[in-house]
Amino acid sequence: MTELTIVIPVYNEADNIKTAIDRIETTVCCPHEVHIVYDMDEDTTVPVVQAIKANYRNVISLVKNKYGRGVLNAIKTGLEEAKTEFVIVTMADLSDPPEVINAMMEKAKQEGADLVCASRYMRGGKQYGGPFLKGLFSRVAGVSLHWLAGIPTHDISNSFKLYRRTMLGTITIESAGGFEIGMEITVKAFLQGYKIAEVPTTWTDRAAGASNFKLWKWLPHYLRWYGLCVKSTWFKNKK
């Protein structure tokens, strides 16, 4: 029985997608589906996936973004279209190692976690490359929220997360920027009392293609959820 959907938002990832699918298919142990979510028919990823998807034992599907262009809408589409108990969001550039998906699934099952964060900033986690300021802000946000608000992850901003679909059904997405959707879901899950866990991961900057991360454009959106988490926790502790 298929129990996991792996969602990969893409934008012109022709140079990366075959390698990403090969790695996933050779390392992820549980029965799963892979949903490649793209914005437009002209995306260079599409013909590559069409040519290779029949070669794999697990289902590889192309899913068109139904909310309009952008990574936020692609992730929303992927989360909503998944029908399995668990859903993981990861990237086509293999900055997130697929091997960690096995540890995330094991953690969710053994501990009954509703959300499992792959953490670069807990013991055993690492990060290689990427813009200095992006990494600094990410680390400070994750570690400080862990200590200030008690959220049970050191890495709230990483998009590489596992979600239980029943939990996702109770959360209304308000994000309007980009990758901060993962932070929003984690904050709301925490405030609603869902069980959150983390496993260490190693993040490595992409080797091919260009990143779609827009730090200065999306920073205010991240700060919104950071502030909500700290404020809500502070008021709760004052009661």
C-alpha cells in the first residue's frame, strides 16, 4: 500500500530531475509516489519526466500547478493533490538528501509525529554552501524559536518536511510569498498542539541551475510567522 507522496516543485529543472528521481527511487524504502509539480507546459522539466516516468516501479506523475505560477502555489498544489497518509516536500536540485526521507518516515511512525522537520541545525545536521545571509537568518530563526517558544525543531525554515495529511486538512494556508509556507504550517501545527519531531539532515547548495529563493522579497513573510509564534507562546505562558 502506498503511504507516502513526495512532492517536488520545479521550474526548468531539466538538468536535475532525472538524477533526483533516480536517487529517490534507489534510496526511499517505503512504497511511494512522486509528484512533479510544474507551472507551465513549456517548463523544461516536463519532457524529461514524460520520457522516463515509465521506467520506475513507483508512480511518477506530472501535476500542473493549479493556483498560478510560483513555488508557493506549486507546493500548495502538491500538498492538496496528495492522497497518501504522509506527504514530503523536497527539491529537484538534491540539496535535500533523499536518504533522510527514510529517517523521517521512521520518526513519524515510531513517535506518532504529525510533522517531521529535517534539521540542519540540530546535533548531526550540517549545511554546505548557499548565501551567507540566507544561512545566518535561517539558523538564527530556527534556534531562537526553539529556545524562546519551545517549538520542537531547531530548523523551522527548511522546506524539507514530512506532513501527516490529516493534520494538513486542519490548517488554512495564508502564505503569500514563497518557501515560508513550511514555516507557516509548522508554527500553526505547534500552536494547535500537533506533535512535531525532527531528524538531522545535510543541506548542500545546488550544483546545476539557478535557485528560486528570494531572500529580501520573502523575509517579511518569514518574520510574520516568527512573530506569531513568539507572541502566541508568550501570551500562553503569561496566563
